[in-house]
Amino acid sequence: MSDHIRGPVGVVGSVILAGLALVPVQVEACRCVMRTPAALARAADAVVVADVTAFDDRDPAARAYRMHVRRSWKTRLSGPILIRTEATTCRAELTAGRSYLIYLKRAGRSYWTDGCAGNLPVARAARAMAVLGKPAAGR
């Protein structure tokens, strides 16, 4: 036995640590239901193509993304907007400096999205944008 676990306290501590390693831990993972682009659009209050300019993680309950909207569907949105996503395993993971097609839900005066909303990098969103049709007119 090594010197650092000799004696009754060392042995008890080793048993406790070994026991902790065997305790099952439940990890909640995000489970998304696969939906067609048409179903994603129907479920959204607004859909935008936007450039992510920055994000803010100061609120422990939500991440805020600053975006510049280039096109919108269903609701007229343009220019800079703030989009929120909950700080959970289902949060939307967007990268500053990239452009995305983003499906949004409105909650009060804020727009929200999540990892199951169907958001796509613009480079992979041609089929989804074709389903959306003509963008809404500017504000």
C-alpha cells in the first residue's frame, strides 16, 4: 500500500472515493425531433438569415447573440437584433463571424432559438430557404 493512503483514514477515504466513482450520474442530453424545413418554418414566428456579430454569456440562464439580419421571412426584421438561447444542452451554438438561417420564437419583446430549431449555416441552407419562398419586405 502506498504511503498516502496508510492508516484507517486513508483506507476509508480511498473506499469513499472509489464508491463515488460508481454512483450513476444522470446526464440530460438534448434530443431533437427531426422535422422537414416546411415544418420548421410553420413552427417559427420568424425566420432570418443573419450574420452573428457577437455573443454575451454574462447571464447564466441564457446566451445572447448580436446579429445583423440580411433577410427575413414571416415577420419583418432587419438590421441589428439580439437573439437569446437558453443556457442548456439544447442551446443554439452559433459562431461569431458566420452567417446562419435561424428559426425564431417570440417571447414578449425577445426572440429565442435553440439547438433543435433547425438553424443552419447559410452555406447548407439552400433547400430550407427554397421552402420559405420570397423574404418579407424590409421594415
